[in-house]
Amino acid sequence: EGNEPGDSTKITYRELLHKVCQLANVLRSQGVKKGDRVSIYLPMILELVIAMLACARIGALHCVVFAGFSADSLCERILDCGSSLLIT
């Protein structure tokens, strides 16, 4: 369920697995490997969950940053994390 009332999506485990594997393969093709750090900057949507699971699938660490912070604060968090990739 999203932030807005009535904003929801249904997905089967099979569909979720397919999407997670797709994104995991994209991350691998971008050079992300086990132990790498990935920052995720997404609203509360299904793709946020898919991105977190894809990172876990390949053994990459993820850091979720939310838009409620100032631009400078976001920059500091992403740099402090040492991310090799930012998913938006």
C-alpha cells in the first residue's frame, strides 16, 4: 500500500521474483557485486521493495534515503554510505 488512501498494488510471489531477478541482473551488469553499497532514492512504491530485494539477492548492502531531507543532507548521506550506485 502506498501513502495515499486507496493507492495499492497486488503482485504474486512469482511476479515479484521475476522483477527482483531482472533488477538484480541489471545491477550486476552495472558492476554491482557482493559487499558493494547501493543507495535507493524512491517513494513508497513497489519498485522500492524490488530494489531492496534485488540488492539482498546479490549480496549488496542498500541504504534507503527519503526525499524529506534537504539536498545537502541527501548528498551527505549518500556520500557517507560510500555508494557505488544510486537507484532513483
